[in-house]
Amino acid sequence: MQTQIRKIDAESLALAKELLLQGEMVAFPTETVYGLGADARSDEAVLNIYRVKGRPQDNPLIVHVHKGFDLNTLVYDERPYAAKLREAFLPGPLTLVYRSRGTVSKIVSCGLDTLAVRVPSHPGAQAFLKYVDLPVAAPSANLSKHVSPVSAQHVFYDLQGRIPLILDGGACSGGIESTVCDVTGPYPTVLRQGLVSREMIEKVAGRCDVYVPKAGEQVRSPGMKYKHYAPKCRTCLFDSAEEAAARFAAFEKEGQRAYALCESKYAGMFPQGRVLDLGDKPEEMAARLYALLREGEQVADVIVAIRPAEHDGIMAGVLNRLNKACAGD
Ligand code: AMP
Ligand code: MG
């Protein structure tokens, strides 16, 4: 199969719709990462996503819809605080987990009685979802366990020859996957941290917890079980910049080409041209992390990362991804 990369226009949207209705997959941009979309109503189409990505079949998918789509056709929208969250953050990088009405393929939720729904704000995503006017099941458009894609070229690198179409909307501005928040209970619970932080949700809903799986309990967000987001090269992660610099030097002495992944303030501790610079603001770090991991794996034998000290707000999401990518969590 040939994989086309097309700018988003009337012609490529018409092709995208035709492909989805045939049970095929279309990759599309969002403000977080690129998604791999298929018709959420079709078992066959949804199974295709798992097959192409090599995704474990107990890790449910998020359904994406345009901002005018009637959510009541998909889920029971019961909690008044959920409406407040929608008003405050949607369209945007927040996925809400509701009780499902069972109107999409059961394979989307892997047999759970809930459904995760997201309304992305990226204009290209909105144009695509509006044009097809379907619930679109979409995980990130990478091979399972690899770093999520934040450009059409990243999608092509992972899925070339396996999907027919990538809609190119440029580089993703957000950079890490959406916040996943369960809204079935008396107050919201964050299952996966992201650019809509726990603190932001708490401000709107009055209370918000972050779910931490207890030993022996069945996890509520199956994606948490898996190693994720890992570059192909070796990685190591340090809290101390001095230790990272020492390890970097040791790798180089052993003849291993090392690259440092760190905040701008530490860049001077490493040789020029060997720094994958995260910047210094949380939004910058989120936006750059995956592109730098993908750049690093192409050139480095080993990425030596320094974990940023800040862990509140959206840094909780950034650190979660960095830990999964570099520490094997
Ligand atoms: P990805 O599509 O790779 O960004 O991953 C989707 C994330 O959403 C995973 O962490 C899933 O476990 C989570 N998710 C999707 N649907 C549900 C659901 N119904 N209940 C809980 N978590 C979900
Ligand atoms: Mg993913």
C-alpha cells in the first residue's frame, strides 16, 4: 500500500471520508499528537487500528468528534461538573471518560462500560471530523510503544506502507497526549496527565484527584500498564545535572555517541551540537519532548536526560512521559 501525505483541502477531505467509510485508516493532526483514525462504529475498522499499531487489545481507544457533534448519542452525560469542564476546556486537549451508550463498536472500549471522548481544537482536526461527521476512534498514530508522532513525517516513518492517507496539518503545538479524566464519579479523576492540568480541572470542578493504581487492583486506565513513548536508542535519566554530565563523559570515553536531553539552563554543561534542548517553560518542554526524542534516536547511541525539578501543573504530564520514555516506567 502506498501512503499519501496530503495537505488538508476539499479533495483530501473527500478522500479521507471515502477511506473511513471503507473501513480504512486516516492519520490526522490534533493539537496534542497525530491520531490514527477509523470509523468507531465498525468492528472491522477498529480492529484494523490495533493490528496496524501492534497495540495490546486491552488498551481502549479515544473517540474523537467535532464540536457540533451530539455527545448524547454516544454517552450518558450525567454529572453537572462534566458540563462545566466541557465549557471551560473543549474543544481542547482534555478527554472525558463517560458511561457509554454502546452505540460505537465494543472493541473501542475493550469491553469496559465507559467511553473516552475528545473534541480536539486543531483546525485541521475539526475540519476532518466535521467533514466525515462520524465518531472517529483514534489512538496516537505511531507503532505501539514508540514515541508519539508530532508531525506528518513522524507518522510516515512509523506507518509508511500500512495506511493509505496522512492529513498534514504541520507540527503539533501541544506535544503530549491529552489529559484523560474520568467523569463517571461524584468528582473528576485524572487517569492520564496532560496539558489540562489537575489544578486547572480542580479550579472548575471544585475537586479533582489523580488516580494512582493500588497494588493488586485492576487498573482503571489500561494504558497505564504499558511501557510507552520509548525511543529506539538507549536512554538514561538523572535528577542531578552533575551526575548526568559525568555519565555523559563516561559514555563518550567508551566510544558511545551521547546526546543530552535537558532544560536550556544545563545546555552549557555538554559539548556543542550534542544537546536536545527542551527549553525552559513547561509548555515549551511539552511541545518539544517527542520531536527531540525522535531526533535523538536517529543520531545518538544513548540519550542522557536530566529530569526537570518542577512537577506541578502540566509538568506532571511532561514528567510522566519522560519517565516512561527514559526510565522504563
Ligand atoms: P492513546 O490513544 O495511545 O493516546 O491512549 C488512550 C488512553 O486513553 C489510554 O491511556 C487508555 O487507557 C485511555 N482510555 C481510553 N478509553 C478509556 C476508558 N474507557 N476508560 C479509561 N481509560 C481509557
Ligand atoms: Mg499512544
